[in-house]
Amino acid sequence: MSYRPELSNASVNLTQEVEVVDERGRLSTIFIPAERPLTVYVDKRELVTLMTLGGAPEALTLGYLRNQRLVRSIDDVVSVHVDWSVDSVAVKTRNGIADIEERTAKKVVTTGCGQGSVFGGLMDEIDAITLPEDARLKQSVLYKIVDAIRTQKSIYKQAGSVHGCALFSSDGELIYFVEDVGRHNAVDAIAGRMWLDGLQGADKVFYTTGRLTSEMVIKGAQMGIPFLLSRSGTTQMGHMVAEKVGMSLFARCTGKHFLLLTGKQRLVFEPEALNIDGLRVA
Amino acid sequence: MSYRPELSNASVNLTQEVEVVDERGRLSTIFIPAERPLTVYVDKRELVTLMTLGGAPEALTLGYLRNQRLVRSIDDVVSVHVDWSVDSVAVKTRNGIADIEERTAKKVVTTGCGQGSVFGGLMDEIDAITLPEDARLKQSVLYKIVDAIRTQKSIYKQAGSVHGCALFSSDGELIYFVEDVGRHNAVDAIAGRMWLDGLQGADKVFYTTGRLTSEMVIKGAQMGIPFLLSRSGTTQMGHMVAEKVGMSLFARCTGKHFLLLTGKQRLVFEPEALNIDGLRVA
């Protein structure tokens, strides 16, 4: 069993019921997702405030520290304590964060549902990353993944306005599913869980409901995952980074449809997969 | 004629054509939106890097400085020069930004398609804002706005994966339409244009394709706009802030449908508007 820091297991309401009036003046109620601040303190020093749904605050905090490269190893984390009564999380590290001043000085406000501030050079690590050339994804597994997301119980189905991210094994088994008001938070929470469980990315598939912007592709690459799937589209920089690191990028994944943009050699086409369940693509 | 700083008029490609393979192995091309860094220098000091589509970089820069409350008045800005050859914009101010160290120290990573780092206290100004109580929006005007967005020529229609924001007059005339890979950029660009043109928000309507998260509501409030419309949904904090400042929040605006969440007294119901163009709501 690998090392795990001491973790709280904080929980909080993820949806709220509110009154609405529709176009005919009819009063009803709907559920909307929570959105709350979570201020991160590392060794009693305030680092950042994340706006989050609140479903996985410990994993989010760990994944944030990991993806921002503020903490290099899970072994360096002693404890993560979330306290929703003060909307904050206290992280205790073994040796502190070296050069924290310098490393949090450079701000990049990223795209779209952006990470916000990616401390340090956004592209600095990209050159060092190589994803496994020989990883393969079967078309039937891709469909299994899309279908698993479709049938997944979710805050989105109840309240809308959240993004979902999921990690799958290379044979299409769901490992984690995380939702957040920001897709950047959802991917950070997945990174945090992978850290806790000692999982590597090389034989995994990452799915997101959000767009494949540069930051999502960069984070996927940082996590070492060769496959990135989305029901949405991509951007020029997402595409460029994926080409650079040799990631397989699948956009517009719905039903049996998808558009494979980069890393095309990794898909194993299975024409028969188009007919599974009697569902055919026009 | 009000004061305008000296502005560049930089332009750059907003879409790129890329090769894709679909589920049947068919090769084709699609357009994807640009996403590029724009590093903001204020008086030769590096402030932040924004990831943007690149359609309105001067207005985006001004709106960013405005919405972050880094510059208080357009009169303080001498010039804004964008140079895409180095992906940067140079802003010259009359008197510099006071306390820039302190005011850029506090980082909030906002929700969803987050602004990223909203310098300073996210909620600090909210208490001081009051929106005009007597502003009214006719149901027919709301439909005119939704229809104007539907028929608007856009990068979204060509390439997807961008958010659009628009400013309308209270009788539904389109004033500005801006798209960006991040909705936070699109709203900042609108704020920049309003600044340049000396427009106030009290008699305007703001439309966004993106979700009504706290940051979008806060920015709308900062711009003094009483009406915020979205084709998407809202979050608990967006809802809470809207209630606090007395903003009228309309979610799920598509066709003749909408859900009015807050500031309900401002809508003028017009049952006959449901039948315009023979289109009826079920």
C-alpha cells in the first residue's frame, strides 16, 4: 500500500433548490449547482482561492498543488484538512514549498473554463513529455466510454451547469468520475485521486465534457495520459499542444460519432462497432 | 466626443482548418478557433498572460484592467498597443497603477470558464453596487435579443468552442457582440468597449452564451447592467450575488423559453409575445 497523507472527508450540499418563473409566468423550482470559495492554505500561508462545486475538495486541493507543480510528490504532503465552516483547506507539507514567492509570481489566465492562474511557464514542461507511442484505443472501447458517461448518475443531470471529467482504463472501465463548476477543477481532482492511489496515466483514457483547450491538453499530458476524449470541440492551441506531445485527441464524441484530430495511429478502427446495439451512424 | 486613448487595431486569424478522421475513417477538415497568449505589459511591467481568441485584443486589455479595478478611468490610459508578432500588448498609463504589488497579490481562481485571477477581493465591491430598480425588460424585447443572437454571424457557427457575449439596448438593439475562447474574456472586451464609447450599463441588457457563475454576475454588476441573459444555467453563487445586487437573471433562454431567477419584478410579461412568428411554446 502506497503512502497516503492524512485527509479530511468533508462533505457539503452540492445543489440548491431555487424558485423560477418561466415564459408563461408559471412558478416552479429547479436545482442549481453549488459554487463556493475554497481558500487553500499551505503551511499556514494563503495560496489561492478556488471556486468549486465542493464535491471532492481534498482531491481538488492535492491535484491543484500537483498540476501547478507546487508539490512534486504525494510523499511531501503530511495532511489535507478541509473545513467548510470557514471555506478553507489547510495543507501541511513535510518540507514546505521551495521558492514559493517566485513560483507563484507568473500568472496566466487560461482559456475558456480556464484554470485561472497556472503558476509558472504554461508550456515549460511540455517539451519534456512523451506519451506512450504504442498505446491503442479500440473503437468499441471508445463507445463503451461514451456510453458510460451517458448513463452516469450526475449533478449535471439534476442541476446542469457543471463539467464532468472521468478517468477510464484502456479497456473502458470507469475509475473516477468528478464534476465541478469548472472543468479545470474536475481535472485537478482526478489528478489528486491518481496521486493518492498511485495510478499512472500511460494506460488510461481521459474524458471531459468540456472543450479541449490548451490547458486541458497540457494537464492531460502532465498526467501522462495518451487519450483525451470530449463531447465538445477543441482550439488551435489545444490541437497544437496535442500534436507536440503526441496525444490522441478525440472531439465531438456523442453516440457513435467522433472526430479524431491528432495521434491518429492510436485508434483501432472497428467498423463492426458502428452497429452495436443496432444503433447506426447515418 | 469623449477621450479615447491611442489604440492599435491589430488583427489575426481567428480560425484554423485542421484535418480530422471520423468514426468511419473518413478524412475531412474542420475549422477550430484560435487560442493564443496575450501578455499584458503595463508601463513596461509584465502583469498577466491572457489566453484569447484574439478578435478584440485592445478592448479585452482595457476591459481586463477595468474589471480587475487596476485602472479606475479610461482617462488614465494613454495608449494600448497590441503586437501579435510577440503575442503581447503594451499599455501606457498616465500615472501608473498604484499599489500594483499589493493589488495583484490575492489570487482567486474562478469557476467554470473562470476569469482566472480576479485580483483583490472578489466580493468587496458588491456591497456598494445598486442596480436601477425601475428598469424594465419587455418579454418581446427578450425574444428579439435571443433571436438576434441566433441569427448573428459568428466564429461559433464556423468553428464552435467559443463563447459569445453581447450588449443590447433596452429596446433590443445589438450594440456589441464579442466572442472569445473564454467567456470571461468576452465580457471583459465588452467592458472595454463600453469604456471607450462612454456607455453606461443602467439601460442595457447583457447576453452570454456561457453559464451565469458568480464571476459573470459580479462583472455584470460592476458594469451596472440590471439584466443578464444566458442560454445556459446558473450556479448557487451566481444566484446569490444576483439577489444581493438586485439583478434580473434569466437562464435557459432559447426560442421562447426562459427561466427568470431573480429580480423578477423587472420583467414585463407579454403573453402575446409567445405567439410572434406563429412560434408557440408547448
